[in-house]
Amino acid sequence: MNTNDSGCRCPGRIAADATRRGFLKNASAGFGWLAFNGLLSDRRFCRAAATHQPHFPAVAKNVIFCFMDGGPSHVDTFDPKPMLKKHEGQPIGADAVSKRSQSAASRVWLGSPWKFQQRGQSGLWVSDLFPRIAEVADELCVVRSMLGELPLHGQQNLLLHTGRIIGQAPSVGAWVSYGLGSENQNLPGYVVLNNDWVPNGGLENFGSSFLPAAHQATMLRPTGVPVDNIVASDPAPLQQQKLALLAEQDREFASQAADTPAIEGAIANYETAFRMQSTVPEIADVGREPAHIQQLYGVDSKDAHQQLYAMQALRARRLVEAGVRFVEITCPSFDGNNSPWDQHSQLKTNHEKNARVTEQSVAALIVDLKQRGLLEETIVVWAGEMGRTPHTPKVTATCGRDHHVDGYTVFLAGGGFRGGVAYGETDAFGNSVVENQVDIHDIHATILHQLGVDHEQLTFRHGGRDQRLTDVHGRVIQDVIR
């Protein structure tokens, strides 16, 4: 084949311009390049859109998400249903059967083994399962009318974290980091305080997906060295020289590669990791806290699981105080196989164990943030991916509750959310939502709103369209904010 003025290129010319860009420019009369350039325009567009500025004045600056993996029972915590005890052991009947949750007409109602009381000045209902959280009832905005999609841990976890039951999308923490950045250049915008347990749905729950890699979660372990390689093996001047060399090589590679944002994200991650070496060990060391603060959280507990959860909760406060935008705390799994709150049997024994491990620290977070003047600028979220059925196959001393997504409960505190209120209702048996239905997209939209972000404007061009955390859903729940 010969080169001529008509635009046909010979193999020798392709070899001389052997990058992917060059090949696509020169092949097929340039039509391959047009398609490829269209894909790159998505990335150029979204890079320009990431300004790290709120859309309007923010009420809150940070989020601490206390993830109750497995699904705490709504009818045993914040949604009292006396009718369950009254009709305990009676079949639920065909009218109560759900297409979304585990149910059958032959199943029977199961009352709560814990008593409910009205707490604080607000009179918010909280069960005896949560005596410490009951003490901060006037700070809680309890949403009792959550509706999920599928009674499966993996899908509901991904829905809770990414807004999609199939995942393949950034986590809410990644979106917050992308939209607002970190207030501390020595720390990432999104941190997961992991308690040696990866929830169903996998690490995709904490990923950045199509957002730049710099916005995925940084994991901090509960024991030992919190982050790999956080202790420098070389003197600082030598490390800086190595980083400069890596950055130079990556920039040269980026000039020829297609996925330039990913390479730029890697460079940013190197630089952040370098700065973290001086900051993370100090923040992770809760021993720097006064003894009474450690006791408030339960760091001195003799229960190993509670001690670790308390340490991570205290780290969460230290991280938001240092400027990290979004911090998530996961629950420890007692046997390493099951989601912590997933009590299909032994409801009373295991819900009480989960409460003992977590609730003191969650309450302590709210108290500690408030006494430091940080609660108004920090949203504390307490949520599992689903609730538990108000019925069971058979009432026994060791029975439990199954997966339930037709109506369940989460709560939020601080960050401009109204305290001491319950929003939404389930029916008399806690079986389905009857008033003010809410889904996770609404919760995401409202959290972003309090952070000064319009959920419809926080977008990233991917796959030829503007993607967002709430997709085509979501509304700000005005009744739960001040």
C-alpha cells in the first residue's frame, strides 16, 4: 500500500505513530479517532466539573456513617408495635404476605423481647435494647418508613452504599469526596474504619468506580499498623526523589495512554500517601485521648469486639475533626462468616451482643461531637441495609427474624437534622410502610443537601451521560431538616 494525497496511510506511517491515539487517528479515515475522542471528552468534561465547591451554603461539613451490617430489627429498636405481642403466635395470613421480603401466610407474628419507652424531652420511642442511645434520643431523627428493593444482603448493601443494587457505581463516600474534597491535604476525603469484615457486596461498597481513583475509600485496620506502608522505609528526602521520578514517568505515560485521569489519580494517591505518613499514625493513636473520653466510648471494655469498635468510633471523631469529609465504621463479625446483625435465629442473644458492642460508642460519638461543638457540622448516620421481619416460622426460645425490606428504620443526628423526631410510619405490625415512604436515594439526596450539594448537579460524565449518586431518583426530605 502506498501513501497518497487521498488520506490513505501506509503501514510505515502507522508504525511511526504507534500510540493508540495515533493508530485511531490514522486508521479508517479517522472515524476510529472520532469515536475515541468522544469517550475522552466525557473525562475532560468531568475533570472540569470537579470544582470541590458546594452549590449553596452548607449546614454540615462531614459525615460519619455507622453501618449496621446485616439489618437490625426495626420492631425491636425504634418502631414499637404492641400488636405483635398481642397477636404473637398467630398466622400473619395472606394479606400480610410480601413480594419483596421473606414471608408466607403460615408464618406467625413475633413480639419484641424488649420493652419500649419514651425517652428524653421529645418522648421519642427507643427500646431497652439501646439504653445508651436512649440517652441521646433528643438528638435523633428517626426515619421509620424506609423501603428497600431486594431482601438480599449483597444487593441491599450496594444499594445503601452506591444507590444501585448491581453496584458498578461509586460509593456515597466517594461522591462526597469527589464533590467536596478533603479539608486536610494530608488526609483522604473518604476513610473506612474496617473491623476486619468485608460486607456482602464486597469492596465495591467502598469503591470509586468510574470516579477518579483518588476518591475511593482508604481503609484503616482496627489493630496493628492501621494502613500498609504507613511507616516510611526511606528518609523523607529519598522518598520525595522517588515520588518525583514516579510522577515524571507517569506523566510521560499519560501523554500516550488513553486513561489519563486514572494515571493522574495514581499520582495524586502517591502524594497523598506520602503526606499521610506524618498524619495517620497520630490520628489513629486513640491513646492520646484523655482517659474519660476513652471510657466514654468504651475503649476500656473487657469485650474485645466492643473495645475495637470503640477505638474505631473514637478514630472517626478524630478524623472528621482533622477534616476528612466522609468516615464509615463497619461492624465486627463475631464468627467471621455472617453479617453481624443477621439474626435468623437467636434474636435476643445476638441482637443484645451487637447492641453491647456498638451502641455505647455510637451514643458517645453524638455526645462527644456535641460537647466539642462539632455535631451541628457533622451528620451521624446509623443504618443497616434492611430490617427484620415482624414474623417468624415458629415462635421458640431461640427463634429469629428474617430479611425485611418493606419497612425498616434508620436514624440521623446532627448536621441540621431535627432531633427527637420520628418520620414516617409502618402499619400496626411493622410489616409495610403506610406513611411518608422513603428510599435510600432520598436519604442520599438529603445528606448531600445538608453538605451544600444539589444531588441533581453533582454529576460525572460516564458512558455518554451525566451519572449521579441518586441516578434519576431522590428528593430532599424537607420535613426532617431544620
